[in-house]
Amino acid sequence: MPADSGASALAGKRVLITRAPQQAGDFAAAVSARGGVAVVAPAISIAPPDDPHRAHRAIDELARYAWVVFSSQNAVDAFFDRIEALDADARYLAGRKVAAIGSTTARRLRERGIRADLVPALYVGEELARALIEALRPGDRVLVFRAQEARDVLPRMLSDAGVACDVVAAYKTVVPYDPAFAANLAAADVVTFASASSVAGLLEQIGAGAPDAMRDKVVACIGPVTAGAAREAGLHVDVVAETSTAQGLLDALEAHLSQTA
């Protein structure tokens, strides 16, 4: 029987949000706005990198770079934390071009007073690398500000193209201890993943029984990289967002639930 066209397909569904606490609030509000029951159960948290001084030095020497690339909104926040420690503001980036991996990162930059010069059509490292290589001029040096455990595809593609590129860890993800995590997972109808690291965090908290624990859940991933990490971990994936944003993930999830109602 088709779902009521006047109601969201998310209505009444318990949606597990595995994002880091720093990003969970907005996503939880979006779930609630669509009638879902948001269950915030972070599988990861954000912490300083093992060597924060390397990132600090790169920022202190920003004049060496023609481009600064931000891999996430967390990278933007870490960058501006350092800027503020230097008693500076967005003008510190004057003369540099800025690239963001997606619309969420670009929006965080705008909140900090910076409009990204480059945002790829697809929000993955491969597409960002291709777009950046086309935009670079001979001799341009690139600073990549990213997660400590991020994939190496972007710096590898830049290096293969002969681009001088420095990669620094702006932050790292850690797995928080949550004694209620397993119970929250068991009660959920939907499990959402916004990154490959959140998949790894769930596996660390649940252990080898994760595929069985999620067998009756709808599993929704924000993009193909995250979906690939989930499948490699032995999890089934029901939904992959076409647009790698929180809204894109919820749109895809609603469409799936409407079709299977």
C-alpha cells in the first residue's frame, strides 16, 4: 500500500545519526523537520592531529601557497582556530585561492568570510583533483588541509600531475566510548553514515557482529566512498545519496522509504 503522499516517508522512523557531535545537531534537526525521530549516537569524534605543529607551521607560512584546499568543514574550523590564535581573520588568506571538496565545506568557508574559488561538481577527492589540476597555473604550490586518516587520492593525483603539494593533518577522528551505542543501534530503523570513518567507528563499537546487528536496518550513506567502506566491512547498503550532502542523503532516504512502503 503506498505511503500517504501528504506525509514524509521518514515520519516516525528512528534514524541513527553516527556523525561526530560537532555536526550531528544540524542533521538531527533536519531529520526531525521531516518527521523522523533523530537518535544521535556518534561513532566518531573530532580531536587534534598527532602533530598539530605541522599544520600550524603551514598556516604560518601560507604565503608559499597559491591554493589552499579544504577537505571538510572540520578542516575549515581547525584552520580558523589557528588563524584566531594568530589574532588574524579571513584577510590572512588574501592572495590565495581556495578550494572546497563540497557545498557543506564551501558553506562553512562562507560563514568564515571566504568564498571558495573552486567546488567540484561531484564531492569526492578524484573530482576535486581533476578540477584543481585544470585550474592551476605553472608553478602553483598547493596546501591540502584535511583529516589525518583521509584517503590519499587527492595528493596522489596532484603529485602524478607534477603539482607541488603539501598535505597536513588538520584533525583526526577518534572513536568515543558510548555504553548506550548498541542499544541505540538495536532500536533504530535507519542507520546513516556521513563518512567512511563513521563506518569504522561503528564497527569498533559493535564489533564483528555489526552486519547481523544491522540486518533489519535501512543503511543510508552520504556518497560512494562511504558506501564502499560500508560494503567492504560486510554491511548491506540500501541508499547512496546522489548529492553528497545531508539534504541529499535525506532526500535519497525518503525516496527509498517511499518506494518500499
